[in-house]
Amino acid sequence: MDTAPPPPQASPPEPNVYAEVQAGAEFGALRRSFRGFAFPLTVGFIAWYMLYVLLSNYAGGLMGTTVVGNINVAFVLGLLQFATTFGIAWLYSRHAGAKLDPRAEAIKADIEGRPARAAAEKAAPAGKGGAA
Amino acid sequence: MTGTMQLAAEGASDHRGLIIGLFGAFVVATLAITVWAGRQNKDADDYYAGGRSFTGFQNGLAISGDYMSAASFLGIAGAIALYGYDGFLYSIGFLVAWLVALLLVAEPLRNSGRFTMADVLAYRMRQRPVRTAAGTSTIVVSIFYLLAQMVGAGTLVALLLGIDGEAGRRWVVVGVGIVMVLYVTVGGMKGTTWVQMIKAVLLIAGTLLITVLVLNKFGWNISALLGAAAESSGKGTAYLEPGLKYGISDLSKLDFISLAVALVLGTAGLPHILVRFYTVPTAKAARKSVNWAIGIIGAFYLMTIALGFGAAALVGPDKIIASNAAGNTAAPLLAEAVGGGPGSTGGAILLAVISAVAFATILAVVAGLTLASSASFAHDLWANVIRKGKASEKEEVLTAKIAAIAIGAVSIVLGIFADKLNTAALVALAFAVAASANLPTILYSLFWKRFTTSGALWSIYGGLASSVLLVVFSPVLSGSETSLFPDSDFAFFPLSNPGLVSIPLGFLLGWLGTVVSKEKADPAKFAEMEVRSLTGAGAH
């Protein structure tokens, strides 16, 4: 119980189960769906934030332009950073709920069901499920 | 949080009884909850991770409570009041940063780790060297952050209570240190989480109340509020544009870019934030908690706009600077003003409430930091490196409690004697170390198949050493009037924030350490980590 990563010997799935799952089509689809969404979005929001920082630093004229009343471009861009942050969080969560969670749960159930199935085949007592 | 205090917040000393009463009520109530939570703690899962039983919403509140320090509450409101737009600009990096945590870190970390950040970093690697490195960087980041809070707490609470003189300030630091150690040792993660949730609710409620009162004074017209603030600032439209604080010279602009990069990449590498993801049962709940945190923290920073510009318009920069040169008392002074002004009962009550909220804010943040650093000492350095995995769970938790007391003692002593340290620079440094040493290693570990032990060690030690050394040789320590040692000059690095150099260096070293080392990454270990981190199979 003391070494932090789960002790492999205590966990029913044999080591090569993970390699097998990793090489499988289901996991490939999950990884593509996760990385294809999260990686470009991360690059995008960091670039958008840095653009805002650079404009604040070096584009004083543009940032000072009045939009309405005492509200200028700088203020609107600042509020837009809030809006995009909320928006991206919402987009990612929608994607994760619809595309990632069902795939992840199916793979997890498959992995955790393996020892029991193997045991059943051998007609030996079933191993424990794995998740704590 | 920087600068020297000049006068006690005007009127504060008249209402000291009320303020102390509210402080006392908060401390007693939270300690009672801590004792209650502590009684339910049975094993290491409870002590380190609150039994993993919190909901996404509860943890989202607690994350907000852990993250919104007095530096955000009082510092950002003050920065907006004095520097206008640049104070607002500063707050945005703290929010956007949460997307890194949401998209890349929270869920995989929850799925593959157990108690500490090092659990994830050492997963595929040789345990002892990587745990030593990750434990060291956890403790260094936490101590910098803790020190900033303690130094700030001393000055701030003394100021809010109207305590004059060095002795009063020191007693405040000692008191804060003792209460935070009690939270952590008695309540563990469960108690600390409740303290953070209560603090977040109080902070949001207090901020919301002042925001409503301010906006009401301006007929809910933001443009009118901005106009009145600009006029009262004496700087005209320049006050509403970027540049008053960060745009003074080419160097200060570069320094701001460095700060911005450190803020946006540092949050997802702060150990006391990362351990919060272990307090929920699943990755899905971890995602929910980050979403709540983004909503709460975002709403809070939006309200600091009203607080900061409101303070400029209704209190005025002269009075704010006279109370505290760095503007830290802008929010309490504003509370007094919107409550009816100095001398009025409403003003006194609101001032006391906002001061008590600031105090609660400090206590919750220091407790979170103490917990994360003592947990890393016990779980990473003691149990896995020194005792080589032979320590029992009971011994590990006992070690964590002793470490919390030791860390509390160290931060009390440092907080007393390091009162000249620039707290804003300390916070920025904590973010820079987190972004340079921790984030590259976390991302490489999770997503790069070839990453090896040498890569992890190069990036942690390289990021840590470069950010700390660059600060040592920066104007923060020497070579300028505002330096810690103004009479010496050994500064050769011009920026006060090291992030612009140390963060790319941390990433570069992680890559270089991997490609030049002879060892090959273990593909089976990577398969295990990747599958577990994305699916939650075998999660604790």
C-alpha cells in the first residue's frame, strides 16, 4: 500500500493488458478524440491570451479606442477573455461528456472485467474488479 | 501586497472590537468543523485526499477557496484602484490559466495519481530520484507561496486591526501559523477542504455585496463607474488604458509578458491545487470541479473590476495610498465608503465584515499550502525515498502531521523575519517555478511516450534552479531601490519574473535530458499510464 502507483502485483489486469488495450482500435479512437480536441484548443487559447497581452503592451492606440461611453477596446477585449474562457470550458465539457466519457467507460469496463472473465474460463474463483 | 504601510486603515482602530469578534467567530467555527472532520479521518486516503468523497461542486468551491488568496482579493482590487486597467489585465492570467488544468491536467492526474503530484511524475520512472525531485519542487513552490501569504498576512491583519508596531505584526504571524497548523494536523484534507469551502462562500458573498452597492451608486452603468474612476484617479483616459503599471518602459513590458506566461502556465503546476483533484471520486467529478472553479473564480475577478474602479471613484487614490502605499486596503476602505462612510455604523460593519473575509482568505490559503507540502514530504520523501516504501500508513500520516508542524514553524519564523520581502514577487516566483519545473514534467509524463527519468530530473531540477537563480540575480534582490538588498548590486538578469527564460528552458531540458540519455522509456509503463489516465481503469 505504500508505493504510490498502484502495485501492479495487486491489480488483477496483467501488465500486457494495458499494452493490448493501448494498441486496440477503441483506445486509439478515444486518444484521437481527446488529443484532437484538447491540444489544438490549448494552443488556440494560449495564442489568443498572448495576443491580448501583446496588444495591451504594444498597441496602446488601438486599445484606447472608444467603443461606447467610457468603455474602450481594451476593456472589451478583457471581457472577451472571460467570455472565451467560460466558452472553452463549456465546449470541452460538452465534448468530453458526449465523446470521451462513453468510450472511456466502455474501455474501463472491458479492462476491469478481464480478470473475472479469465477466471470464469478457468472455472477458478473470480478476481477482484480493480477500481477502488 | 507590496510596499509599506503608513497608517492604519482609517477608522479601523475604532471598530477593532467588532473586527476581532468576527475574526474570532470565524476561527472558532472553522476549528470546530476541523475537529468534527478530523474525527472521521481513519486512514491515509482520508488524511491526504478527504476520503475522495467530495462532490464536483464542493471541490470547485474548495479550489476557489485555495486559489483566491488575499493577494487576489486585496491586491488586485488595490492594483485596479491605483493603476486602473493594468490591475484588471493582471487578473485575467489567473483565470485563463484554469483552461490548462481543465484540458490537460485535472482528469489524467485524478486517474493516475493517488496522493501527490509526484505520484504522477514518478509513475513511469525510477521512483526514488523522481520522487526526490518532485517532492523538492513541491516544497519549494509551496514555501515561496506560503511565505508570501504569511508576510502579507502579518502586514495586512495588523493594518486592518489598526495594530501599530512590529510586535503586533509578529503576533499576528504567529497566530495565523498556529491556526493553519491546527486545521491541517487535526482536520487533514477533509477539514481543510471545509475551511476552504466556507471561505469561498464568505469571499463571494462579501464581494457580491460590495459590488451590488457600488453598481447601485452608479445606476448599474459600468461606463459611468469607469468615467468616475478615471476622473477621480487624476490620470484621465490613460487610467482606462493599458500601460500605467506594466507599460512604463520596454523592460517593464517584457517583464509583464514574462509574468503573463508564468501565470497562465503556472496554475496547473501548483502542488496545492493539484492535490485537490484527488478529493473527488472520479475524473468526471474532477472536470466538474474545475468547471465550477472557473465559474466562481471568473465571477470573482469580474467583481474585482467593480471593487477596484469603485474604490478609485468613491475613496480616491490619495486616501488609499495614505492608508497603504500598495493599495491593499482599497477594498476595506471601499466597504466603509459604500456602507455609509467613516464614522457611520453601516460603514463600520461593512469594514469589519470585509476585513474578516480577508482574514478568512489568508487562513484557508495557508492551510492548503501547508497540507500539500507536508503531504509531499511524508508521502514522497519520507515513505518512498527515505523509508523505501517500508513505512506503514500510520507512520506516514504521523510524519505528515509532524511535517505540517515543522513547515508551520519555519513559515512563522520566515514570516516574522522576512517582512521586507516583496510578496508580489514571491507569488510570481511560485508560479514561475511551478510552470518551469512542474508543468513540463507533468505534460511529458502524461503525453510523451519516450520521456525518461533523466528527462524528468533535468526538467524539474533545471526549471527549479533556473527560476530561483534568475530571481536571485534579478532586481528583486539587488541593484534597485526597491530590492531586498538595495545597497548591493549583483543583478545581471533584468526581469523580475524569470518565466520568459525558465519556462522554455524547463521544457527544453525535459526534451534534451530524454534524447541524450541512454535509457529507453518502458513502453509497458507508458501503456499502463496512458490507458489508466484516459479511462480511469484501476484508479484509486
